[in-house]
Amino acid sequence: MITGGRSLISSQPAFSNDAKKLLVCTGNTVSIFSTSTGLQIAELEGHRGLVTSVVVVPSTTPAGKLLCYCWTSSEDGTIKYWDFSVPELMRSIDVKLPIHSMVIPGLSSQPRESSEKPSDLFGYVSVIVLKEQLGGSCALWWQIRKCNLTKSTLVGGVTLAESKNTLSITLSCSGRYMGVCDKRKLRIWEIPTKDSDHSVLQNIRLHHTKTLSTLAFHPTDRIVSAGDETGRILIWRGVGEHNFSPGNKQRSGGLMKDMEENPGVRDKDEADICTTRHWHSAEVKVLFFSSDGAYLYSGGKEGVLVVWQLDTGKQKFLPRIGSPLLYFTISSDPSLSSISCADNRIHLLKMPSMEVSRSIQGIKLRSMVLDISDGSSEGIVFDSATGLVAIRSENYCIQFYSLFDDREVSEVQVCERSHQPADEVTVVVDLVALSPEGSIMITVETRFAEEGIGGLVSLKFWSCSSSNKDFSLSTVVYEPHRDSGISSIAFHPLRHMAVTTSRGADFKVWISSQEMQQKDQMQNAGWTCHSVGSYKKKPMTAAAFSGDGSVLAVAAERVITLWDPERNILVATVGESLEPISSLAFIGKSGYVVTTSQGSKAQVSVWSMSKLSVSWSYKLKIEAVTCAMDDSLFAILALLPKPVGPLMSNEATTLDGDGVILLFRAADHVPVGIWFVRKAKGASLAFIRGSPKLEDGVTDGRSVQLLLAYLSIDHEYMLFDPLDSHTHIHKISRGNFADLEETGRFGYASLYGDLPDFSLERKQAPSITSVPSERYWETLFSGPSHNLPPLAKLCSTFLESLLQKSSAVE
């Protein structure tokens, strides 16, 4: 089983000490990218929950920049210490509570004298606890706890803060202060110079009238900045000079007398002055001081990075980033920084010009805006021939993402509109469809009416002649079905012909005006309407072509109508379902049609085209259905009542997940295979033909095989062989690995790669090359691992080859 499609923006990334690597939290792992190529070069695996923070151990000497150690925290309740140059897990600490964020102030402090006894290292974590409320109900609370990393235990009885709101810890560059945003106030603590289990942390609070979203500490001065939900930026100067400083009476004097001497400071907060900057129109998500403290970086929903000159208030902008900003990270190299965006992209910036030098793009994540606008998953389609998935995004683009390589192939701008931070949605890409060979794409774009004026539906035909999916616009049809929207799109399997259906009681067949030309000339071909059909003025909800293209099936509400697509003649009608048909597909070339319907009597039905009647049906709430092109197999994704369990299980005896994948043969109502999955609501399912690549970039040496792709609502995906009874996990990476010098391998591993963990007791899967252990390793040598003998036999053979055989003495 192949997995991929993880988020790159769940937590803030971190640079290595030499700024040549970027460590990114990606699901249950930490992916390490090269900053020079943007490719993934290594991965830290070991956590069983979402990794929430990564802290690189800083170097205190120039030679120390070669050291590659880091700490990570996870929702699985563990803290791990890594050597990410190998990569290798060094230590693991179990705090037994889900960790939301973590900081380690002791790493940023100055080195001690060699004669001084080293003290314990402490980390401060934001953990999630379940507390019982009045009435017996339970609620989630966030607590700031102290952890002794040297002794691998939480410090008992030390809880710095507790809140019902999410507490994310921010640490100053010097490691002397840390703070959190808690609704309308900031909580700031001073870290003792010599921290211990019994140290008492002094703290202060700064108040505001709006909910605060982020904060930042000045690298040298006692200046704290915070952003709120309205877009304002507050800057407090002289913070904590009375409470934090040892000689506060002499140093602060009569500093905190009244409000007139402390303009902008509220509720007798301990600060000299508070000033406000306001440029952003929405919530401030990014706030960070430059390394010299002269500039303040801010960003938010507008997709613009603003650089403030702290003394003068002058601004500089990096506009048109195209997506809301989430994190800004600096490196030890003053000329390199990174910015994480909400579209699952990380930009590497050249400073101080703020030029984007390289981008790391993940799969487009689930769009809440699109969910609110239509709530469907019709914006996701699969190219079964190449293993690509097309995903619509908020910026009116279609992303083509390789499921085998786990990386973006291309992006097509459907509607020329810049990023707008307004909450009101005016344009939505409703539907996307790809032809069987992947050379033609159809999109449906809807512009909503403003005050009852200006609504428009656009049908666009796109074509490409290359494998990199660089589509060009061929034809635009405005209002193709008069005042009605388009409910579905289907392509002819052999010809450049397509059909669109409408709830306005008609369907239209479209053909290319240059259908007989070669594919490399198709990019200039236009499309015209070939015919129009209807059936008793009933809404047309779905359509599909047969395997040979001779029959067109169109769902007219509850009835299946069969048409001759060339002559537009009604051939027959099939049955009548209990609810309106929502999807329709031919099951390969078997002569069967599968339909799904929603509503109170939701069900999936298989119809025989030879008998023109239903063959069998199940009452299930169907989320997705897919059919194999050249086989009698089809699979459905059905929702289950209660979501529980891990990501996937192929054991049908226990309930694992909120959805189930059922594999059928057309004529048999008994499932061939059953898999329980989670995050099934809004998920997608498709059959894919291809041969996946291994981690060394070569294929597994097998012929093209039939795989089943499952894409969850969070756009995490898995590919597996539906006919294989032993489904193992096989890991892939984003693109090719970098050179061996960057991966930090030595000796045997530098020549042949890491040794795979073979199992002598468990037989390998016959269809997908995989490693049955939980930790994924690279394959041995450059060839496919399934051609190698077991490890025990391989080692003995290898050692014998190094021995010199003596000749027999007569």
C-alpha cells in the first residue's frame, strides 16, 4: 500500500544550523527538504500521532553547524530526540498527554563554563487534558506544563497556565522569555538563568480589547508585539522591567505611576508604552522580528507579507503570494527565510529583497470555502492512465498531483482572478472532468449573482498534448443549459465526445470540431454542440458511456434512459429507483450499470442491461463509487455510523473507521473485499493503472497493475492492490532523493542505501513491492527488492564472496 498527500503546514518548520535543510512536520513524520533543490532528502519516522513541533538544537560555535540534532513533539504524547543527519532516533520520552506545542529555552542560552556541572534540560509543553465539568460532562483543556528532558519526566505539580482555549507557546530568540495568547490577554514568563525542578517562573499579563492571535519577542530589547483578529498590531515597549529585572526598584524608578505616563497601556499592565499599527484587514497570523530587531514582519489572510520599520513605521510589501500566510521562519543564514502558506506551500525567500527563490508544494488541502459553497467532492477527479489526481483549489486553480511520486505536476488557472481575502464567495469551479486518455479537461465555473444580477455559468474545454498537463483553453460556452447549472459530465471512451447533463431537463452531446486530427494538433481544436436530448421534462442528474462508447446512459431523475449518442435516439429505459439517481457508471465491459441515490432511502443498485432490470441492491449511504475500465470490478465507499480506529484496516472482523470500501464483481452481490477507512465523509475513490516507483526512483519491475486509490477528505491518500489479501505499507517520497552528500550517508549506506528489514516468517505481497515492518527502509541496491533472497542467505553469500578460497594441496 502506498501512502502520501500530507500537510506541510500543520506546524512551523525549522532550518538546520547550516541552513541547508528545512525540517517540516508532515503528519506523523518530519520530512527533511534540501533548501537548494526543494526536494525531500530524508524523513524522521517514529511518532504515531501528528507531529506538532520540531526544535533544532542550535550550534554555539562555527564547527557546531555540522551537528544535526533536533527534538520533536507529537499528539501521541511523546517527545523524541533525533540525529537527523543519519536519520536516527536517539531518545524517546512519554509524557502520556497529547502535546500541542513545545519550546526548549535551555537550548538558546549561552554555553556554560567547562568546569561547571551541566544542569538538567527542561522543555515547556502545551498539553491537552480531559477535565470533568459540572453535571458529569467532560471538556478539553490546554495546560502549560514543565518537562525535565534529562530525567524524561514531567515535573510534578507545575502547571503554568490552564485555559479552555488553544495555547500555543512562543519563545524569544534568547530563550529568556516565553508567552501565549489567551483570548484578550498575553501571558509572559521569564525563564530562570539556572532552571530546575523547583524554580518559580515570574510572569506578567498584557491586556487588549480584541482576541489576540499571535505574538513575537524582540531579539534584544524588552519589546513584545501581538496581532489581533481585526488586523491590528500592538507593540509594547519596556515590558516587565519592574517584575522581571533583579534590581527593579533602581532600574524602573517611578515608571508605573499612572496611565498618563504609560500611553496605550491597559489595566496597569507592566509596560512603558503601547503603540498600534494597522494595515491588515483580517486576522494577523504571522508576526516575527528580524534578527537585528530593526524590522517586524507581519502577514495574514490577504496573502501579503508586510515589513515594518520599527522606529519609523514605514512599510515594505511582498504582494501577490496568492494564499493566506501562516508561518514565517528565519535561518542562521541572514539571506534565507521561509514562509508557509495556507495552500500547503512553503516559499523559500532571499532576504532582504524577499524574492521567492524556490517553493515546496504539497497536495492542495481541503477548502472550507468550497465545502460551504457546494459541499460536494465533484472537484476531484482521477486520471487512471497516469496516476494523477486533479484537485480544485480556492484560488480558482486545478492542481495535477502525482499519486505515485507524491508531488505536484502542474497547475491550471481556470479563472483569472487574484487572491481576495473577503469571506464572500463570488466564483466557484463546480465540476472538473478528464477524458480517459487525459488529454482533454472540462471545467464548469459558476459566478454567483450579486443582488440578483450577473449570475453566469461557463463551460470550458481544455486540451494538452504533453504529459506534464500544461492545458490550454480551447472553447468557452456561456450558459450551456440556459438558466440551469450542470449536474454531471461524462467522456466518450474512444472519441473526443462528451456529454453534460442539467437539472433543467436536458442533456447535450459535445464533439470536437477537429476530432480526426492527431493528438498533438488538438490544442487548437474547438468544441460544438452535437445534439440535445430530454426525457419527459425530468431533471437529468447523471450520465455515462458504455465501455465501447455505443450506448449513452442518462439518469432522468429515477429512470435510466439509454441513447444512441451518434444519432441521439432513445433506445430503451431501465427500471425506476426509489430515490433520484445521483451517480451512474458502466461496470467496465460487463453489461452492467451501477447507480447510487441519496436521501432517506439511499442505496446502491446494479442493473443488467441485457435484462433491463435491477440485478441486486444494497441500502447504504454512498459517498463514492468507481468502476474498472476493462474489468467487471467496481468499488463503493459507504459511510458508517461512528468514526473510530486507525487510518486503515483490511480486517473485516472489527470496525475501524467511519467508512468502508466494498469491492464487488458486477454479477455477484457478495463483496470480494472489505476495507475500513476513516475520514470518509467527502472522500474520493478511483481505480488507477500504473506501476509505482520505489524510493530509488525505479519501478518495481512488474507489469502495469490495477490499484485502488482512496483520497480522504483531508487529501491524505493511499494506493493498494484490491485483489491482494496481504496489503503492506510501502513508503514513497516527494520526488527523487538528493545527492548522497546531502543525505549524510557513509560507508555501506552511501554505496547501496539502507538495508531493508526483511521478514523471514511473513511472505511478501505478490502485487505491490513493500516492507512489512512499521519503519520504512530503502531497498537494497538499485534493483527491485522482491528479486533478492532473504537477508540471512544474502549476508552469508556476501561474506563468502569476500573470502579467498585456498586450492587443494596434493
